[in-house]
Amino acid sequence: MKYLAEINVMPMKALLDPQGKAVTGSMKNLGLPEIENVRIGKHITLEIEAADKASASVKVDEACKKLLCNQIMESYEFSLREA
């Protein structure tokens, strides 16, 4: 069965996010001072062929840990559904 994974990778809250800080500053320049604390991350989608949802979840988690996320600086979460 084929599954679709949607993965969100974000910088850890304890770490500085220079991109987010730059965008937050730009919001003020655009006349949007009420927008603050912007954090910028990655959104990744992928398809996976697996026998069941549990097996697909294990494989997606493994891909995140080994390649898609730098666990020293980032955290991730994902959702999985049938494609």
C-alpha cells in the first residue's frame, strides 16, 4: 500500500532562528508590527510503499532521523495517510 507522509522540520525553540528573525524585522517594515516571533522551517512530502501504516511510520521516522532532520538543531513531526 502507498502512503503519503507530510513532515515538518523546525529549528529547536532554544536556538536562534536567523531567517525567522529577519522576516520578523521585515514584517515591521511592511506595516505588520503585530506579527512577531516568526520561525522558519521545512515542509517535506514523500510517498512510501509499505505493508501497513505502522511499517510506513517506522520508515518515515528513520528517514527523518538519518537524513531529513539535523536532530542537534531541529525537531520534526509528521503525519501519514493513504495516498
